[in-house]
Amino acid sequence: MQLSPAQREEFFDNGFLVIGGFYDPADILAVQSGIYAIIGAVMARHGVADTRPDFSAAAFDAGYMDLIRQNRAWGGEIYDLVKEIPAFTRLIAHPAHETIMRQLRPGAVPALTAGGSGIRIDNPNEDRFRAMWHQEYPAQLKSPDGLVFWSPLAPITEDLGPVMLCPGSQREGPLPVCHADPENAGRSGAYALKLAGETELLSRYDKVAPLSKPGDLVILDFLVLHASGYNRSDRPRWSMQFRYYNLANETGRGHGWTGSYAAGVDFRSVHPELFVEPGHG
Ligand SMILES: O=C(O)CCC(=O)C(=O)O
Ligand SMILES: [Fe+2]
């Protein structure tokens, strides 16, 4: 996987890059088929009759909305199980991720954040689980020059709420955060963090929300400002995230490549200067 000079320039200018048709369709199909099987297994566990059509890429999540309408907690079971699909685990360490990182971070020694990969299921109108505007670094730590590889499992349309990004915002460097109030009601860990001076900061940037489809890849700089969109459709928004960091990065080396919330660490113990009390941002 060789990036063109124009693609590299686009990434450095914007802090993100969309690559169409990046993954082998068979690899994506295997993950969708795994999700189909898990939905069936959860139906069977709860005695729900399985009247779904046979598996197809277009309807891999058939039955899911009916299940969560019956009992929202069953959606939580599916959310935890889909991370254990072998085909998903194979994609986490896809060789092309390392190849891309070596091209976008010259001299990098790519490493994979344990627990830093996942499958998001953004259900319609569940704004409580949206990611507010954030940089990846405080939420993940490891190294500030890390990359998020983001890829949808269903076609992303406007009404599904594509991820929003501020092009060029990665040049701000690591930005201070505070605890959101009152927005943090029901939020914890990285989800409760809000950028200090968010309104002023966001007013200085354009916001874009690129559409994508299964097999496409969106690469995000660990420092680019981004947020979940608002799912106002009647379908879940399925997407995969793979997170890589750089063992050759000096800041990472300085704190021992510590992880953040996923590793049970409060990032404030590593970067106290990046936290401000509400009202001081
Ligand atoms: O998919 C989303 O809504 C948020 C994505 C995100 O913040 C990430 O992948 O780091
Ligand atoms: Fe993020």
C-alpha cells in the first residue's frame, strides 16, 4: 500500500485522509458475517425467534433494531461480543496499517494499543454515547503522533451522522480538557472530557463530515479535532476503529507509553498540564 505524495500532503494539511476501497471486500464481509452470527446467538439466548433472511452484506445487522427495542441491554451484549469476532481481530493487525504508519510518520516504530481497537454501534438518537469534540491523545495516550484507522461496516449516509472533523486542527498540538458539565451526566472516562474553551476553538475551524462505505478507510491524526455525528436515522451506525502509536516518539518514551482510560489510567497523572477545572478554560 503506497500513498501518493498528494495523499501524504492531504494528511499533513488536514490531519485526516480518506482512502476509498482500502480493505479487501472479503475481509469486511467476514466481519459482517460474524456480526450476523452474534445477533443470531443473542436471539437464541433470549428465546427470540430468528426470522431473519439469510446473511447478506446489505442486511448483516437484520434483527438488531428489533432486539434492542425489546431490551436495550441485549444491544450491550452484542456490543461486547462483536469485538471477539476472529475476522475483526485479524483486521486489527492488518499489515497495511503498519505500512501506512511508516509513510505518514517517517522513522516511526508502529505499535498496537492493546484494547484500543473496537467496533462502535451508534444507535439512533442515543446522543449520550456520542463522542464529543476531542483529540485522541488524552483519551488514549501512548504517543501523541498515533493514528486512528476508522472504517465503516455499513454505508455512511448523512442521516447516520458521519464523524465530524476540523481540518488542520492537529496543528494546535495537545489541547487542555475539562470535565463537561452538564453534558457529562451519564458519561464516564474519556467520554466525560470536554475541550477547554471549546466554542472559541471550534469557531476557528471548518467542520467536515466525509461520507464513506464499507472497505473505505479514514485515517485520523491523534491530535485532529473530531466528534461523533448525530444518528437521526432508524438504523445503527456500525464502524471499526484500530489505534496505533509510535514507540520512537519522545513524549511517549518520556511517560513509558502509558495508556489512558482503557488501561485504567487517569491521563491527568501523566499530563496534569492538559487538565483545567471547568470555568478556567
Ligand atoms: O465513530 C465515532 O463516532 C467516533 C470516532 C472516534 O472518535 C474515533 O474513532 O476515535
Ligand atoms: Fe476519537
